[in-house]
Amino acid sequence: MQPLRKADPSAIAGYRLLGRLGAGGMGVVFLARSGGGALAALKLIRAEHAADPGFRERFRREARAAERITGRWVVRVLGADPEAREPWLATEYVPGPSLAEAVALHGALPEPTVRALGARLAAALADMHEAGLVHRDVKPGNVLLALDGPRLIDFGIARSAGATALTATDAMIGTPGFLAPEQARAAGAGEVGPASDVFSLGCVLAYALTGERPFGTGAVAAVVYRTVHEEPDLDEVPDTVLPLVRACLAKDPADRPTAPEVRAALGDAEGPAGDWLPAGLPALIAQRSSRVLDLPVPEPTMLVDSEPPKGTSRRGFLVGGSAVAIAGAGGLTAWLLSRTPGGTGRGTGGTGAPLDTYTIGVLTDLSGPTKADGRGQERGIRLAAEEFNARRDRPFDVRLRVEDDGGRPERARAAALALLKVPGLVGILGPTLTSTAVAAGDELVLHGMPLASVVADVPAGQIKGQETKTTYFQPRTIQDMMVVAFSRYLSEHGAVRTAVVEDRAGGEYTWFAVKTMKQYPPSREKGGVVTTHPVEAGSEDFGPAVREALATDPQGVMYVGTSPRRAALCARALRDQGYRGPRGSVEHVLQPEFLAAAGAAAEGWYFGTGYVDPDGLPKAKAFVAAYRKRWGLAGTTPVDRFATEAYDLANWVLQALRTAAANHAESVTSGVRNDLLQTPYAGLAKLYTAQAGKDTKLALLGLYLWQVKSGVPRFLGVFDEAARTGT
């Protein structure tokens, strides 16, 4: 739990707020105490989201659903006001850890504990299903462990069986790895019924018994693919409960037991809980309970001065005090620059007083297969640090410590351990590959050390411990969303028939991208359709698939895969068969290898990417000039790929470091991590925020459209605007 912030209220509707339990893009969850002394978890929705009628209606539904659930093994609703300017919902507070946290701390749970856990969760689901509700997000993070038994929480996406969805049509609802195949297929409300909760319960039981997810971890596409098409890994599940778990995880909903049948198979769910928890967890729960009971009640929030300080506008004063203040592009805002903490170290910052020195680590590929992207990151980060140190009013100095991982996980792990020994380290930037980011992240999370990259694409759940403590930051559009850029171009230009050349050598990525294209075809509102034409992984003959695709008379053709060389084979087949219409693909493909192998056939192709050409951004003019001067580049030489984003990333970390230092944080490293979680940064390329992974609109802010013109990739701009104007 974190203390209240200055901008937080001290009370809401008679509940006195004691601290923050968590925060996200939609709002904040507070620990509160009612007038009668009962503890509550109070969810407060931000006003900007409450202004959306659709969002408010979803919140009304959550409140209504939660109030209808009264079983022993769910948290009870204590109060709610969906109509308030900032809607809120208060439920019982359970001081115990989540099942996810318990397994992360103690490993797999013993079978008797899991039997008791499963029976009680099945009882909770049976009560929900009897009330006509489906939870739709049963997962370890939504199961709290109390001394007398578990509690099922979070009914934000629960709805009546068969009710009309209030989320986007065909949107995948639930958490990959714990959702049912019918949810993964996003087949519609009618198919997602009580049996889907039973499948999720089976996943939770397997996870609790083994400490591993039954469909593995990795990219969302990979997990979803395995959930739909492959059998779960149940090798470590005890034989005594294996048949039940396997039945819960049947692909066909009709083959699964009901929640009452699961409860009966596991034993009595309503009897005394007794000592159902393994050693260690009761002590943890008791410790947390005592801490909460000893919390003082904060004094009411007071305005010390009704007027802002002289020389500061009221708007500037309010923004400066906000927990979500956003710094300006290319540097830090004036309100931060005016705050100078004391300290000792080298440098004076123009004040005559010595300055502290903090270290930012750069862990990237400078000699391996992705060295070009690593070089771009290192150069962008170094320029940001040098510009910061050149400011006379800086409150401290920063230095860089660079480690080359060569694109190899084992070297990344060793480099991360070496960086942890560097004095004054506050964060590490720069991995270029999923594998190196995971290898480094697994070591750094144990020390709470922030790690961030604008190149690597690490799926949720890959780096250990991120569910309970976020240390890895990835402010980039994920590869799974790259198809959106060319798809939007086709929609803006009225394409109704789109042919997708499905390169199955791309594995799960291809499967997921094809699924996305078919669910959300270009010009969907006009009856747009997508046809798919596969090329098997073992074949390099794209001719038959292209011939089949062109027989549909497409108004656009997309290559879906990950190989620049194989994409070039597709491009040449399209040219040879006379197709001259719009053609496109994704960042994976836009590499020198594609341009060289495709030759003239690459001309005109469109690509969605997660990086910009700063020459196409007017506000980046000063950065471009400084970058070329610093690295001795000619005026026509392009700025290195990802250098702009890395420059922004470094300034985001510097913003967080300034805040932590100004607040005299007990641990500056923790202060940096917490500020990255809470405070966005308006960079040259886009808005950088830790909430991008939880909000589709924010995630798409970093998606751009490029086109090959005269044999050279040309930056067209932010994907939605460029899609309207691109030629």
C-alpha cells in the first residue's frame, strides 16, 4: 500500500481514505474506513472516463452485478454511487495476498489447500451462475486469500448470460492464459456462458497446484493460440485431481462440468475453513492485518493558500501539484527545473554547491544481430544525458554506464548483474530483443530496478513478478497491433475486399494477426471482407497463394508474417502476376533485407511501425540538428531508427529522477519506478505512459505509417492521419 498523494481527497461519501491500494488508467483503489470503522477497498473512477456514457454504463453494470452476488466466498459491496461526478464502488477489504502473489512468494500450493480453494471458488461461481451472471475473468489475481477461505473479486466485466456486450464487438474479454477458447475466439456474448468460468477455474487450479500456467507464457498471440488449438500442460498436476482439471479444460463448453459439480468433486465448500493455508501464508495475512489496523486516520485535506505563489499562474500551480503532471517534449518542464535538492558529489549546476550524481545504465546490443537498433538507442540516450548535464540549473548530474549484450540472453543477464553493482544506479534502458529484455528483467525485478526499452516487445507475464511489482516499462506499440496501420489505410481509401497472404512460417504471430484482420476487416462498416491464402512454413513458392488471392479481385493485399526475405518473395510474386494495387505489411518486414531482395517489387508497399523519422516531425527540428552534429552525420543521412524514442525515454526517466530527488525519496530508485508508473511524459514522438498496455487508444499513439518510395522507406506520419492522406 502507498500513502495518499497531495491531490487525493481525504474522504469520499463518508469513507475516510487511509492509503492507496493501487492505481491504473481508469482510476484509483483506496483503502478506506467507513463511519462505523469497517475497512473497505474503494474504487474511484477518474472524471474524464466517467464523462464517457458507455464507460459510465459499464460501471453501473459492475455495481449492479456486484450487489447481486451475496455468497460467502465473494467480497460484499458496502456502497456505490455510479451517478457521482467521479463514480465509486466500495467493497469489503481483504488484507490477504492474491493467489498470484502467494504462488509467486511460496510456489505451488499443496493439494489439500487447492482442494479447499477450488471448492470455495466453485461455490462462488455457482452462486453467480444461479443469479444469471458470468464472471468472465477468473484468474489468480482476482482471488484473494483470507484466513477463513478465498474471496473472488473484480466483477468489472461480469454480465448476465446472453446480455448484449458493452465492450467493442468481438473484443476478446478476459485474461490470456486463463480465458476459455470461446473467449479467445471472441465469438460473441451468446457463447461466453457459465462454462467459460469453469474453464478459467480449471486454469486457476492447475496454476495453484504447479505454479505454472497450463497454456504457458509468452506473447498474447502464442498463449491464445495454444488455448484454442493445443492441449494444456498438466504433467505436474496430481493424479487425484487430474481428471477433474482436465474435464474443466475441455475445448468444448458442453464437455465441462458445471460449477456445482466441481464443488461436489472437490469436497464441502461451506464447512469450516480451518487451517487450510500452508505454513507462511497465515503469518503474512496476520502481519498485513495488523499493519492496516494500526493505520492513523489522515487529517482532512486543507488548502494552505488559496492563491498560487507570485509569478506562477493558477493553471501552472494546479498542474505542478498533480500526480499526473506531464512534462513537455524535448526536455523537462519549468516547474521541475525550478526545484533543486541539495546533495554532495561532483559538479555545481551553476549554484556553487556540489551536486549528487546518479547513474543510468544502458544495456543494449552493440555487436549482435540488432546492433543497428542498439546503436540508435545508445546514441539517443547519450544525447539526452549530455544535454541534461549541460544545463546550468540542473539539480544533479547523470552519467551513463553502457553494457553490450550482443543480442544474447546470457550476456544480458550477466550485464544486468554487473550494472546492479554500479553506485547510484536508478534505472536501465535499452534491450533490443524479447529474449534479452526477459533475461535482464528476471534479474532486475528482484532488486526493484526499473528496466525500459522502446525496441523490445515483451508480452505480459514473460518477466517474473510483474503482476505484483512492475519494474519493466515498454512504451511502444506491440507488434501484434502493427497490422492496424495498413488496415486503416485500406479503410480510408474504401477497400472492401482485402486479401491476406498468410505466411505460416510466422507461427503464432501470423495466426493472431490473421485472426485480428478477419475480425476487424478494413471498411467493416461497409461490409468489408478479408480472405486468407496460406503459404506453408516449409514452402518458398508464393505463386499459388498470390494467384488465389488475386482471384478474389482484392482492393488491397497484406503480407502477414515476420520474415523480410519471405515477404520479398511475396512482393515479387505479386509484381510478376501484375498486381499494382495497395500492398502492405508490418515492422518485422521493413528491413534492408526486404528492400534488397524485393528490388523494384518493394515500390509502393506500406508498413506499420513503432518508430518515427524525426525529420518528419516539426517539433523535433532541434533534436535532429543536435543529433546529426553530435554523431557527425551529413544533413541527408537519416537519424538512426529508435534514436528519437530512446531520447524521449531517457528524458522520461530524467523527469522521474528529478521528482524522486526533489521529494527526497528514501530510495531514489523506487521513487523513479513509482513516478514512471504514475506520471506520463509528452515526448517528441508521442506520449509515454505506463498505462499504454491497459488502454488501446494509448497503445496506438505510437503507431506510424511508412511507404517505400523510389526504393527508400518514407515516413508518412501517425497512422490514422497518414492513412487519410497517404498516396
